Amino acid sequence: MGESKAITLPLTDEVIEGLRIGDHVEFSGVIHTARDAAHKRIVAMANAGEALPLDLRGQVIYYVGPTPARPGQPIGSAGPTTAMRLDPYTPRMLELGVKGMIGKGGRGRAVREAIKESHAVYCIAVGGTGALLNRHITSTEVVAFEDLGTEAIRRLEVERFPAIVVNDAFGGDLLEAGRRQYRTSSRPVPIGGGGA
Amino acid sequence: MREIEAAAITETVARLAVESTHFLPEDVEGAIRDARETERSPLGVQIIDEILENAEIARERMLPLCQDTGTSVVHVELGQDVHVSGGYLIDAINAGIEQGYGEGYLRKSIVENPFGARTNTGTNAPGVIHTEIVPGEELHIGFMPKGGGCENMSRYQNFLPGDGREAVVDFVCETVDLSGGNPCPPLIIGVGVGGTAEKAMTIAKHSLFRKVGERNPDPEVAGLEGELLEAVNALGVGPQAVGGSTTALDVFVETYPTHIAALPVAVNIQCHSARTKHAVL
């Protein structure tokens, strides 16, 4: 294992200021889960002027739909899902105060720009490592949209939860930069590392 | 004529669902271990280490390798001298999916009415079941819990007959480039060339049941597999698309005779959690 930056949540502007693409970080504290159905509902509620079920200011949202917990366990396997599917909702989520997101894969141009404008950060956790990430989640509680099952919003307490900074607050994009660095093919690199 | 009880099929499918989602196949884990030695990006190596540690934790603590326990893709080869008794084959398979996903604490990811209410079926059934009638009196069941992230990156295109081999290489590279980190690289890439639209995608998917390193018996096709693997790894996508030299662990190509007017090409991508399990009854 290489070096990691330990980060205690919530994410402050000062912490975000110090993060750069390619940084390996470990989050400790509280994060909230939300994926497709929860995003759709939050944005619809916000646009209708309704009160949200949680205050999103300063929050880190984890894109995950875990497996059911075995008896006595806080959660099942809990790795990230594809972030790009949440792109249509993300600029609005950032307006509502979200400061960090954890998913897998790249983000589209509009989201990359919104991350920079909002001085936020997007990280990936390693997709397909839900069993390993389970070990970094110490407690879980459904806080909204229980009817959505695996897609409900959960409050997670995490300890040294591993992630990698992909889009920092300065417009950096690790997927595009990394691909340029390691490409030996003569084929042109797609814009945004394929996340466009 | 040999009798196989539907209940035995249900039990087998339930077991395959649980085992496939918890135990990474040895050939896949071995290929990931090998990639660790050749990966040029330090961050890529760190990701590979997390993937290997994940496989160990999943095995030891009976936690699914990935929270996406997939669409249950079941490939059945039914010997023509077999008689299934005590129930209908497809019902028996779906009952096995329901049993395995319940007992195994697996995620139920299947919704009805895809463009409408999208209500979860609550069982992960129905599976996507392919049946083939083959000679003999055995029943082969291949089980693949196929993740949504990688399946979403599938692509199909009709090329001109004269476009040839180069079109296949360009299309596969373009597909991998565009999919980036979404399908969870390092990947295993299934490519179907020929047949019709549905045949090309079906053989692309079926190729993903092969073991890593298993080449197509046709030397010309095997040569294309080697060329594709090299071309894809030159893209620099790397583990989880952070940049690196390991974008794919293997590329499998299957072909089928096609129409004089056609060159169908289908790409079906598998993530590094390349989960498959077989049983023979």
C-alpha cells in the first residue's frame, strides 16, 4: 500500500483546498448513501420547494446500493456504483451544499465544471471491492426513503474508508491525465477520459 | 433417457448463485496477481492490491465480492436424452435464483416494467436464461452474476463486409476507451463477430464463461485475441481507469458464419470481479 491522507469528516473547505487528483485518501466520520432513485427524489423535492429529509450542506454522498446485512452485521457488501448515472442530478446536489462524492468511473463535462465551481471533490472507491469496504463501515442507519430498499438513504459511520481523488476543486481530472500518462497507443485520447 | 429432478436443478442453481458471488475463480485471481507484477502505475498497483485483499475478505467472511450481485445469466446445455421431471426447467432455475439470493444475502437488483414503475421483483428472478439442446444425457449449468456497470457498456455495430479485421480492432478499442472506469477495469472483454445482431451479442456473452488464457481453437481468431489484448492495454486506461498498463486481463473472440451483406460485431464487457461457476448434473 502507498501513502494515504487521513481525512476526518465533515469535509472543510480547507481540506478540499489541499486535495489533488491521484491522492489516496482515507475518510473517517459520517457519510450518506444515495443512488439513482434517491437522487431523482431529492432533486424533485428541492425543485418543488419541499423540505429535504436531510441537510446536504457539507455532506459526502456515497453512491452505493449494498447487499443485505447478515444478522448482527451493520451492512453487507458495499462498493461504489457508476457515478456517471448520477450526472444529471449532480449540479443541483452541489447547489444544495454537497461537498464530496464517492463513486466509480468518470464524470461528464457539466459535472466536472460544477465540481470546480462549487469547490467540491469527487473520489472513487475501488469498484468491485464491496467486501473490503464493508470492513470500513462501522454503523448504518436508514434516514430517508426506506421504501427504496437498497436505494434508501443511509447514514454510514466510516473508519479509514479508502478512496482516490479523481476530480479536484481545481478542474483536474485523474482519468484523463492518467490515460495520457500511460498511453502507448497512437489512438487519440477521448475527451474527459471517456466520461464526457 | 435419463431423468433429472427439477428440485435438483433448483438446489444446484441456488448453490451456484452463492458460490459464484463469494469466491473469485482461481484463473481470474491468478491473472490479477500476475498483473500486479507488470502494472506500471503505482496507484494501479495499489488498486490491484485492494482487489486481491477484497477476494480474500469475501472468501473468509462470506461477504459478496461486489454489492452488485448482478443479473443472473444462466447458460444451460441440456442433453437431448435428458428428461426433466417434477417441474418445468425454467421455473426450476428461477426458483434456484430466488432461493440462492435469499439464503445468500445477495442483492436483488431486478425490476419489472423497465420503462415504467421499475418495481423490484424482490427475488432477483427472472434470470436471463439461454438454453441449448446438445447431444448426450447431461445437464450443464453455467451461472454468471453479471454486474450492471459493465453490462451497460455493451456495444453492437454492423460494419461493411469489406471493413474486416481492422474494424473489429477499432470498435473494441473505441468501446473500451469510451467506457473508462464504468465497467470496473481490469476487464475481461467478450467479442462476438458474425451471425446476426442477437447471435453476435450472445456469443460475446458466452465467451465470458471461458477461463483466462483459454484461446479460441481457430489460430486466426486466437491471433486476433492477442492483437486485441495488446491494443486495449496500450490505451493506458488502467485499473479503475486511473491510468496504467493493465486495462484488460484477457480478450475472448467468438465467431459465427454470417450473411454476405453483413459484418456484425458485438462487445460484451466483464468487470475484474469476473464471477462464473459451473455445475454438471
